Amino acid sequence: MKGLAFLLCIIAILVLAIAVGSQNDAVISVNYLIAKADMTVATLIAIALGLGVVVGILAILSSWLTLRVKLMRAQAKLNKLQKE
């Protein structure tokens, strides 16, 4: 059930981003540290959304891996104590 709710939220966000992007056909100039690029608002929104998803997944993954290692250590200690 949580997975379905999560999927529906993701789809809603993507539809909203597409709707906003399709209404803005203007070309904008984006200056970043290395270079300058001309792109549409829709492209900029898609890039920002994609980067946000990647950063979020990396943050969750690092937290999940840390908890997984702690769990494995605790299970090893528990098994050692049960054998004694």
C-alpha cells in the first residue's frame, strides 16, 4: 500500500512538472560555474527534478547502508551471546 501511494505521488509530481514546463516555452540563459547554457524552462525543470531525485536516493541509500551494517553487527553479537 505504501508503495502504491509513493508511486502515485511520484506520478503526480512528474505530471505537474510536465504541465508547468509545457506552459513555459521561453528560452532562458543559465549561468553555472563552468559554462553558460541556453535552454527552455521545461528542460531546466526536468534537470532540477532529476538531480533532486538522485541526491535524495543517495542520501537515503547511505543512511540505509549504515543501518544495515549496524543490524548485521548486532545480529553477530546476538548469535555469539546465544552460543555461550
